[in-house]
Amino acid sequence: MQWSGRRESDNVEDQRGSGGGGGGGRIALGGGATVLVFLACWALGIDPRLLLNSGLVDHAQTQTRPADPAEEPLKHFVSVVLADTEDVWHAQFVKMGETYREPKLVLFRGSVSSACGMADSATGPFYCPGDQKVYIDLQFFQELRDRFHAPGDFAQAYVVAHEVGHHVQKLLGLSDKVHAQRTRLSEKESNQLSVRLELQADFLAGVWAYHAQQMKKILEPGDLDEALRAANAIGDDRLQKQARGVVVPDSFTHGTSVQRIRWFKKGFETGDVRLKDQLFSLPYSQL
Ligand SMILES: [Zn+2]
């Protein structure tokens, strides 16, 4: 992807160093012990932040990864991609008669406190509708390359664009509608709605890529394949097979690899944001 020397977004909040987060300071967690404490907290209905802030879970298990200078180019890259999403979505929202409000993108290291609660790197990049921010630990991109075998800058751009896709859904009221419905449904039906929403974010990422290419000619040979490889690698079926050796379709919440590729491609080939509604009008078996 062509990105060097292009505009970087002002909406990146770098919380990788000290500070940031909410309450009593931000902590980078080391090791599985803290994760277990977290799970125990959730099981017991305790807000883990209380424990963290109380100092009960503290320095013994806390290690802050030192700033990695190798991440700096990645930070610039992510800022350029975010700027590209701003340009594309401003234009698309104007077309829809709406106003686009730019999301913040928080870079964190280890763990982070969001309006959606505490999260650590194992969660992967995520969007929190509560504070309308995208959260990314840049280490994830290494994982994408090494563990998921999806290298390349456009694979990374796809990840950012997918999370921004969730922001677009939030602004258009699409995700709120789904969350309201989900509370009344069985787990299976609720998971299916979640898949629709995730595939729609993939579709919106594809729409972004189409328009970014139209506006700025950002693509280089092989870029599209990089994004598709990433979509393929993080399909629920692939991830489940890797994790437990079996695939349980009813538990999917993001869609299969084939579905993720299909919807990203559809967005990229049409650039037509109106087609997003198909994700909720088509029968589930035709997604
Ligand atoms: Zn998602």
C-alpha cells in the first residue's frame, strides 16, 4: 500500500506509554495469572478494575512492556489508514445525507481500560461503541503475520478498516438495533445476528478500500490478496479449528473464512454502501 508521506489522522491516542486508561492508572499485564484473576472477577461479578485500582493485583504480576521503537513506522501507518477512512466515510456519509463523526483510535500495550471494560491484547483489536473508539495493540499485527500467516500492510489496513466499519454501524444505528434485538433471542439466533454484523463490517471495509483506491490510488500489486488472506485467517471456522480441532457453526460470531472473504470482496468490487442492507435481508444460509 502507498502510504508514506500521506496525511496522518489527528485522532490517534497513544496510550502505550505510562498513563492513559481510566481510574487508577493503566497497567500492562504479564502472564496468565492476572488473566485468571480477571476471569475470577467476572465469574464473581466483581469489576476487575476495582481490584487493579486497589493495588491487590499489582506490581508482582505487572510488567510494562518497554516502548518498542520498531513499532513507530506501524504507528504512522495506522494513522495514515485512519485518515483514509476519515476521508472516505466523510464523503460517503454526505452522500447518504448524514454527518460522519470521526472515531478515536487508541494504541495500547498489554491492557487497556475502555468504556466497554478492561481488555487485554488477547482480545485482539476491537471497537467500543460506548466511547466510540477503536482499540489496537500494535503487537496484534505481528500475530497476524506470524500466527495467522497474513503478512503485509494491507492486511493491517483491513483490520483497521473493519473496526472503523463497526463505528460506521454505530453511527448509522445499525449495531444498536442488533443489540436491542439480541437480548430477546436464543444464543444461536443471537450469534447469527452477530455474524451478520461482523460480515457487514467486512463489507464496509471493502467499500472503504474501493473508495480509498478511487480517491488516492493507494493499492499496490498483491494488496488485495493480503487483505483477503487476513479475512481468511480470522474466520471463526479457522480459529476454532486451530483452537479446539472442531468447528461448531452455531457458536460462530464473526462468520466463516469464505463468508468474510466474500463480503469484503463484494464491498471492494461494488463500492456501493447501500448493499450493506443485504447483510440483514438475505436468509442466513445465503450470506
Ligand atoms: Zn468485528
